[in-house]
Amino acid sequence: MNDNTFASLLEHCFTRRLMAQRQASPHTIAAYRDTFRLFLRFAAEQLRRSPADLAFPDLKVGLVEAFLDDLEQHRRNSARSRNLRLSALRSSFHYAAYHVPEHAGCIQQILSIPAKRQERHLVGVLTRAEVDALLAAPDRRTWIGRRDHAWLLVAFQTGLRLAEMSALRRTDVSLGSGRHIRCIGKGRKERCTPLTEQTARVLRAWIKEPPPGDSQRLFPTVHGQPMSADAVQYLFAKHRAAAARACPSLADKRVSPHVARHYSESRTMSG
């Protein structure tokens, strides 16, 4: 590879390794993209250089460690989120080691950065009253409120993973006979999840609303982009705080997409 810029090799990592060779899922590609968007912005600010001009001699282990610290201290990322960002960086630097062996020493130092120990919490169990309070929290007089209400309803009813929710498109929803949502799940397996009449009714109304721009995402941002993990975490935090005023028991509970998934599974087993 003749071009020594990090940006050039990163492009090859996405197009050749992730897309062509590994055939990574859209969620994996989006996670890598978000990680490097944050990292390149941080590196450019620290080095006062355009991301396109960054070269491997610029990317020292201290810069990567400072980026990871910034994620926790200023972006308030959890240890888990920090470790996921580190995993994406490691994967790309591992790929780079084969193409720029003259920088193997620097790359090896970055690959040696350890993951951070993280607490493993038991998955909280929500009651029906708590879920109802969360579903009632979004202000459905606004576009974002209607989107959030539909998002929460689908998440609690179907138990889809965050990656599956973010990847959903309008064409993945079937609201006729045998109403269901089609998604590509873990291991790139296609599956269809049935919808209740209540969820289908909300989705019928939601899909009638014109999306931002020409987005075909089922749950886009106001700019028509897929919702990031950070955006979904903010969604849960915001509506948990509002719902706790009507249902105080929520104030002491962690609410996340994984909790929503756990709630759906427990309802299925009990039913």
C-alpha cells in the first residue's frame, strides 16, 4: 500500500475487510464507523491536523489512551462502551499491522492496551406498571415523542436487540394478515417476530408520518440517520426520569434495551 495515511488504510479496512471479507452486519459497520468518527475528530483536535492528513507516526499509544479516557471523563461512556470502542480500534490496527509492518512497534503498543474491568449487573426486572409508565412518558404531541413511544413499544413487545432495532427499515414491517417485523438477527440469521394488535396500530400511524429527508429507517433521528447506541441510552434515561414521577419504583431501576429484551422474554415464558 503506497499511501501512508491512516485515513487511506482505514478506508481499505472498511471496504475490504469488514464488507467484502467478513461481510459484517450493518450494526457492526455502524459501530466501527461511529468509533472512528469520534477517534479521528479527537486526534485532529489534539494534533491540530486534518483527519485526512493523519499518518501512522502521529498515532501513538498515548493518543489512543487519551481518547479512551476522554470517552469516560467527558462523554460519560461506561466501561463497557469504552471497551467496545477499544475493540473496534484494535481490530483495525490489527489489520493495519499486515499492511504497514514498518509501524509494527507502534501498532503493537496500541494492541496491548487492556480492556477496563467492568461491573456486571444483574438484569433488572420491570413490572407491568413500570413498563406502562415508560410507554406513557414520551410526549406524543411531538414527532420525537411519537417515535420514542413506537420505539419503546416495539422493543418491549418483541425483545429485539438494540442492533436489530437500529437496523429496522419501513419495509421490514408487515401489518396485514400475519403482522410481524422482519429482521436480520445475531449471526446474520433472518427471523420474523409477531406483533400484537396494539403495536401494529401504533406502527400503522407512525409509518404514515413522512420521514425526515428520504430516510427509510423505521426509527430515524431528526436528520434521517439510524439511532446510535448513545441516542438510545439517552432515550431510556430521559423517559425513565419522566416515568419515575408517576411510578416512583423506576427511580432506583436501571432501564436499557437489554432490560426491555429481558422483559419480553419473561413475558413469553410466563405466557
